[in-house]
Amino acid sequence: MALHDAELIQRTLEGDESAFGFLVDKYKGSVHALAYRKLGDFHTAEEITQDTFLKAYQKLSTLKDPGRFPGWLYVIAARCCISWLRRNRVQVESFDNVKREMSAQSWTKYADARLREEVHNALESLPESERTVLTLYYMVGMTCEEIGRFIGTSCGAIRDRLYRARIRLKEELTMIEETLGGFQLPPTLTQEIMRQIPNGSLNPTPTTGKPLAPWIVATCLTVVVLLIGLGIKQATTFQLPYSFNALESATMVEIVDAPIIEMPPVKFLQVNRVGG
């Protein structure tokens, strides 16, 4: 799985945009579920999903280990959610008010929205680590191994979190499973993301100028000169450690309180030199 991602990433960096489309298809459900878990809104999560993949595409050349692409993508998605929350203050309207103003809405839509709110509230009662695992498991259908690779946690830890979450929400589990499993991303989401991606290769243009050896030598000489100058400056400062004119940043002798011990006067013995 990691090797397959690495191949797709390499092809993307070489200019094959269709390869990145495969990555989008593969991970869009996971990213969307994470965004929904953090923001609580299905359509806003779609926007976050698009932003996440656009940022991932732009920064793909900075990914040092392609095998860690799922976890790297998770971090980008989480940061996009944080940025969205900073820009927007979500105001949840009471369903009692909605019910009074629902003349133009059908009862089915109202009941569906009410069910989603109940599921959201049930998930909010869980610790965040368990809430994320439960959402990815039921909303996307990810395995424990896939979830662990996505959020950077061992498969055993994922199983433990899933088990604890199921125990906590034993009564609501069927409702949660049916509701999260009913979410369907629009089939055109991948095409919409790819449409916003600029054309061109992401691979940095290789340097074709002069060889690097002279530049390296010049840089090393510059560093040596700076170090010599710094050493002379420090040596000059330490020559006068008790001077009031020394730099404040220079190393000074720390003065500490110590008991004063009175020493008895020293008596010098007079020695008579023989033959003197």
C-alpha cells in the first residue's frame, strides 16, 4: 500500500496529474470524515476536503517519506479544520426554532437533520481519540489498520479505542452506524478538486548553471573567517573578565553567598641561618 502511494506521488511530481487523482479517490473519504468529525457539518467538510488536497498537491514535493503520506495528509486536514474554526464561529440553531419556521421544509428533512444532531451530540460525548476512530470506521468503512496509518497510531491502539467507544455508546451505536454509513460524497468531488489544480510539474527545476564546487569552497571559507573573527572577539572579552566595560553577554564569574571563615593569624618563625 505504501509503495503504491510512493509510485503515485512520484508520477505526480513528474507531472502526471491523473496520478494525484488516484490519491484523491483513495483518501477523500478519510479526509471528509475527519473534517465532519471536527466541524459537524457535511457540506463544510466537503470544502475542507477540497482545501486539504489542494494544499497537499502544492506541498507534495516537501514530503520526505512518501510512505507516510496518509499521516501527512491527516495533519494537513486537521490544520485546515483549525483554520476554518478560527475564521468562522459556528452557530447551532435550536431545533425548536427550526420546527416553528419549517413551513417551506418537509418533515423528512427536519427528521433527518434532527437525527444527525443526535448522532453529533453522541459523538461529542466521547473523548476525541475515540470519536475520530469511530467516525472513520463507520462513516468511511476504514479498517483498524487503515485508520492507524492515517492518524499515525498502532493498529492495536485503534482496536482498543473502537472497543471503548462502542461500550460508551452501546445504546446509540445502531443509530450512529446507520447515520454515518448513509453519508455519501458527491461523485464529482474528485473532478472538482482536480479542476482547481494548476497545470505543470511539481518537480523542482534542476539547476543547470555552474558547478557547485566553487560555491561550496567559498561558503566554507566564509564560515571559517566568521568563526575566527568570533573567536578573537570572545578571546578579547575574556581577557578582561572583571572589567565593567566587558559585554553583558560575556561569560561572567557567578558570585554566590558563602560563609566567612576567620583564620587565626599566621605566625612566622624566625630561622637563624648558620654561618650567616
